[in-house]
Amino acid sequence: MGLPLMIERSSNNNNNNNNVVELSRVAVSDTHGEDSPYFAGWKAYDENPYDETHNPSGVIQMGLAENQVSFDLLETYLEKKNPEGSMWGSKGAPGFRENALFQDYHGLKTFRQAMASFMEQIRGGKARFDPDRIVLTAGATAANELLTFILADPNDALLVPTPYYPGFDRDLRWRTGVKIVPIHCDSSNNFQITPEALESAYQTARDANIRVRGVLITNPSNPLGATVQKKVLEDLLDFCVRKNIHLVSDEIYSGSVFHASEFTSVAEIVENIDDVSVKERVHIVYSLSKDLGLPGFRVGTIYSYNDNVVRTARRMSSFTLVSSQTQHMLASMLSDVEFTEKYIRINRERLRRRYETIVEGLKKAGIECLKGNAGLFCWMNLGFLLEKKTKDGELQLWDVILKELKLNISPGTSCHCSEFGWFRVCFANMSENTLEIALKRIHEFMDRRRKF
Amino acid sequence: MRLIVPLRGVIQGRGGLFVGSLIPCCLFYFLQLYLKGRRPPPSDPTELPRTSSRSNLFSRGNSIGRVRVSSRALPVAKPSDSPYYIGLERVKTDPYDRITNTDGIIQLGLAESTLCFDLLQRWMSENLMDSIMQSDAGEFDISNIAMYKPFEGLLELRVAFADFMSRIMGGKVSFDPSNMVITAGGTPAIEVLAFCLADHGNAFLIPTPYYPGFERDIKFRTGVELIPVHCRSSDNFTVTVSALEQAFNQARKRGSKVSGILFSNPSNPVGNILSRETLHDILKFAQEKNIHVISDEIFADSVYGDKEFVSMAEVAYSEEFDKSRVHIIYALSKDLSIPGFRAGVIYSFHEDVVNAAKKLMRFTSVSVPVRRILISLLSDVRFIEEYMTAHRQRIRDKHIRFVEGLKQLGIPCAVSGGGLYCWVDMSSLLTSYSEKGELELFEKLLTVAKINATPGTACYCIEPGWFRCCFTALADEDIPVIMDRIRQLC
């Protein structure tokens, strides 16, 4: 782990003090993880990015989970439907005064109501959201970190099922000092969390004298691209009740489930429970970055059934507020039920079609994927291509795919997957043409391999 | 602080050692009890509601423990006992309005400026749409504002900030955009810097009186301590090297590791502008002790006196100092009156600090549409020049009126040259020259005069009777109203 920067002799100092000033452990640690393959691939892309016209042989970015398939819907809305209103909120230009001064960590009521309504719509009305339980943060990254600060002390742990989003290593651990203990999942049951895996992870932590404060899941899962089954959610909540720990459900991809009926939010489970001591351990993280394709806006939220957590999160959100301007811009759009209903429906449909395109295309090349039903990516199995079923074997293959095929995909090891050979492939951050080109490159690669 | 305060009687030398220490102690604790009693009672943590859940899995009744939050989260949700926050809350219950609520509480406790809103409003109505919606191609392309951009801000944004900061500081120092990281406000800027410069349990020296918000900004999550360095009215509350030495040595004796010095310039709440000599002395001290210097320059453009503002960046360029220990905080909340937009700056001469801070920006990044507004706004040199001239003139005028009004009542203010407030000596109105007396006056100001001013105690001031009064959200006609109300207490 990072040690404070050791004192170096500096040739610049011409006075009698040769010491270089120290930095903190946080500053010098590598928990930011930017040296991992997950990010190395991004660098390769930055150096040689694919462009349909100008650089058709460049690296195609399939390692970034961004949603660009429904931009046209947003563009049309923002441009034509109500541009002035979007800028100022309902009051028009005089709204500027309130906009400029408003830095209340409660967040604009209209915006919170709009978020609550949007979240309800995504869940088909199967759960209700109270706007006063919504705490706004500048993105889900901040929401996850903030919750971790609140639920766990340094050296405590959160249990997280593998494979998980590589960013968690940084977001949950870096400044908070909290550890992640993995809940190992494997392909024998499509990587679903089992009660045995939960117990085993909990025990591992206890054996190492680490206090477990909660379980954090993503639902739909990143990188699996699949929803968590209702039964599994119920088992999870039961486990958390028995161990008296928290349950955090990051539902950032909830609006990207291809068929709405296949998604069960932990909110639905909690909806039917009156016992506060059960409910108050449940917290949901959401953001507009994936479903609405607006990562640049930096809008995230913590929704908690725990009054104390809501109060604490609100105060701590001072470090990561959403600008009032942004809240105004989005409040009218998200409250426009006609628009959001249409958006959600069309977005799901387009993502589903993209998913089918890529899975079919891979199948034709002889490659299988995990059966997925959500998200902006698929979980591809290249285990059969590995010379050695080890981490190095997988990284070698990843390197070949990056250098030869010029495709940046994310290796399963960066997601802490316990089986080797799995890769996350994003499909929603490019045009259909680009996707076809990527598939073509994979076909050709597989053809070449078959000949040898 | 709670240990230091009861000893004030001793330091002031009034009433002898025994009386001087015991009586303030007792009164202080009684007052704390009194203030505690005003808080709402905590809910009974042992009471469990009756279960009526449908699922057998969850029908555990009274055998489920209540799940706990982390120990660092516990103090955060508690109602604050600081008069700074108490005052702000009280105003919300009965806010003054010139027309609809003339008996309400007048807010003098929030450092905000509305003096140049007319200029900003005009700029926004002319430019806002274009700055967000337009791209180089001329048409609206949502990917310009929707997609991920580097969390620390693209070069264009940092260049705009660098130019702006240089301009408001009189063009005497230039800021290198590559040393700069853009944050979602001044609050996260100071916190991120604290995370980078100090470990949990380390400390920053901080001259008193200081901005009450630092207590939260620094302590909430970083675990860094604040060690007060007491300043006195005899020095116009300017920090001295001997006070720094004393505080540093005492810290060392106690086993506290001091990582740096944090101060604001123009200072908050006093409003004085530190001289070049003082800045030099601070930096020299930091160099000797091999610690960091953090200069919070958030009020750099809100200057109205005759004294020129000098940035720590300017002093750092002098050759004898290792610049890598110098860091500056800035934000648009005060000078440009747009706290709601959430835009701040960390400026550091230390490459590793800049790199670490950049990576930490994912937790506190400025929304892309807002960045576009800011690029447009800060690059509009003609507007910025117009704004700066008007802003300084209007603060100056308001300051003169306010201070003059107080002078008529026989109430003096500290000498100040910057900020959105003045530091008022109301000791003549105290029934007892003590913290208790000051808090009583604070209460009287709130309930009788119906004015919220921040008492020195909340700012850890060692001399009782001082209050911070913010005047930049007042109309000229509000000032006589305020003075009349204060007169009632004279």
C-alpha cells in the first residue's frame, strides 16, 4: 500500500533545507487503478481513435459503457420542445437569480420530484420514490463513494459480487480506506449470487478480522449485462438482515433493461415491507449517465430508506453538489411524462436490437456470450481461445485483440472475475456501422485462427 | 476549542485566576446546556415498530438489531451547535422581506453578493443559450454537452479560469493552466487538497478567527485536525510568526503532526488583506518547518479598500522558496456571485498534487453544460472588466454606508479591505465581556433586533464581542432599518 513520499534530495533548493515536502497516503497511493489494463486500453484508443472517415483502421472503443443510441431523442427535446424553459426553469430568465445563488444541499424540489417520477416510471410503477429521500450527487461515482463513507469506517469491508465494475476498486476504497471482499460467482449458474458464496465471503472477512458493513451489488449487473433475479434479491436482503449489515443496490442501468418486466428493483422488495429495521438498511444508487446518456451532466443520486443516512448524505453532498443550472435544465424534461415514457420505451428497444446484433454476429464467428437482458455491453466468453487458462493467458489474448484487431475490450480479470477468458464488450457508444466493422474484424480474426 | 474558551478569563486577566477561570467555565457549560435544551429530542433508538410484513423471511420482530452507520458518519447528521449554523436556520423560519415581512430576521450571516446581479442577468439572457447549445459547426449537437469530458476540465476551461484569475489579481501574476484542476465549488476544492496533503490525524495550523465552514470541509471526511493560531485585535487579527511558532511547538509537544498552514486572503471573517511581508513570513515559516501552505483566495476580486491584493502565487515565485509547497484555492461563488453553478479551482505548484487532484475530480466534477457557460463567461473580457469595476465600486459604497451607520451608533469595525462582510466590535453592547456575554448578545440580536450576525465564537475568535456582518445582499434602504434595530440594544 502507498507509503508517504520519501524525502528526496532536491537540486533546486539552494538553502539549507533539502527536504521535499510530504504528501498524504491518499495522494501517492495507486488505488486510483489507472495502471490497470482497463485503463491501458483507453490510452491506446486515445492515441489512435477509430473514425469512420478519417481513421477507419483505428482502435474501436468497446471498453466505455456510454449510451449514444438515443441522443436524437434528447436533442430534439432540448432544441425544440422547450429550450428557454430548459435553460431557466419555469420562471424564464428571472429564474437566473435563484439559479445563481441556490446551493442548498437539499437540491431543487422540482428536480427531486422529477427524478423520483423518472425512477418510478423505469420500474413500471412497481415501487414509489419519495422525493425527500433523494440526495443529489455529482454522478453515481460520487454517490457510491459517499455511501461508503457513511456506512463503513476505514478498514471495514463491503462485500461485492464478482465480476464487478473495475471503477469500484477506486470509488469504494481510495479515500474511504474501506476494503472490498469479493463474493465469488461463476458461470455454472450464470454468475448469480448464491447464499453459499455470501456466507463464504463473510467468513473470509471475519477470518481476517475485518468487519463487514454491507453488500454492494449492481442491478442490472455491470459487466454481466443481466438483471439479478428476484429470489436472489430476497436472499440478499435476508442475509443482510441476519448479519445486521447494509444493502446497496447500484441500479444505474435500470432503464437499460431490454424488457421492463425482467427487472426487479430492490425497491419493489422493500415496498412490501413495513419493518423499519429491515428497510433502513437498503440504499439505492442511480444516475442519468447511462439510461439517459448524459454522463457529462454529472447527475447522480442516493435513495435511502434510512432517515439518518439521508440526513448525513445530504450534508456530505456539499462536496459534490449538482449545479442548480443543471437541475433546472433537467427538471422540466424529466417531469415531462409523455417524453420520458417515449424515451424509455424507444431506448430499451434500440438497446435490445443492438444487443441482438452483436450477440448474433459473435455467434456466427463461433463465440458465445452470457445470456444478457440489460445494459450497454455483453459478457463474451473467449475461454476456449486461451492457451493457458490463467490471468496472463487472458491478458495476452486481450493484448492481441487490442493490437491486432484494434478493439479495446475489457478483460474479465480487471473485473476480478474468478474464471479466465471472459471479456466485457460495449456496443452502445458507436454507430451501427462501427459495430458492423468491429464484428467484421472479429470474424476475420476467428477465420484466421481456424486456418491454423 | 472547548478547552481554550474557559481559559479566556485567565488570558484577559479579569477577575483573578480563580474567578477568571471558574466562572466562565461554569457559565460556558450552563450556556451549552441551555443551547442543547433547544435542540429537538433524539428519537428513541431502542423502539422498534411492530412488524406486519408479508414475507416470512423478514418477520423477525424485535430480534433484528438496528443497522448502524460508520462512526465517522455519526457526528455529521447531528444538529449543529455552532451559532453560525443556528443563525442561518433561524433566518429560514422568519426571513425578512422589504415588502411582505418587514418584521422578519435580516440575514447578515451569509457571505453572498447580489450587488451585480443585474449585470450577470443581462449577460446570461444574452449568452446562456448560445454558450450551451452552440458547437463549432453552428448547430446544436448534444454530444458536446452530454458526453464524458475529462473530469478535471479540458484545457479550454482551465485557460479561461487562469486568465480570469490573473485578471482579477491585477495581472501581476500569471497562472499556468496545467497546474490547475477545476472542482465543483470551493468546498470540494479545500477537501480534495486536504486529502492530498495530510493523512488522517495530521493537522493544519489555521489563524483565528476563521470561516466556520472549514470545520466541516476539513474534518468531516479527511480526519485532518485544525489547530488554531490565535490572532488579536491589536494586530488587526493578522497572523504573526511568533504565534505560528507557538502553535507549531505546542502541537509537536502533544504529538500532533502539522502538515500545513491554511488561511484565507482576503481573510474571512475579518476581511483584511495580508501584506506581501506577511505572506513572505508565512512561506518562510512553512519552508523552515517543511510544511504546506494553502491560501484560500476566494474573495480575491471582492476588494474595496486601498490596500492591493497580493496572491500567494506571486510571493511563491520569489526564488528562495520551494514552490511545490504552495497551493491556492479559488471559486466563483463569491466574486462572481454564482455559488449555485458550483465551480472552483485547486491551483498547485506540486505536480504530484495536481495529478492526484485530477484523478479525484471524478468525485466532484463540474457539469459539462455549466463548463461551457463558464468558458464563455470568463473569456468575455469586456464583460469581465465591466463587472470587476462595478463589483468593486458597489462593494466599496455599501461598505462605507454600513460602517458609517455603525459608527453613528458608536460601534467600530476592524480595518478591512476585502470580502463581503465587516468584522464588527460589539463588545460595548455585551453585558459581560466573555463568550457567554457574546452568545447572549447573539441571541438578543436574533430575537430582539431580529438580525442574524455571526458571533466570533463560531469563528474561534479569542476575543469576545466580535461579529461578522455580511452586507453585500443588502439594498441601501435596508441599512437604516438595520441600524435602527441595533440601536434598540445600545
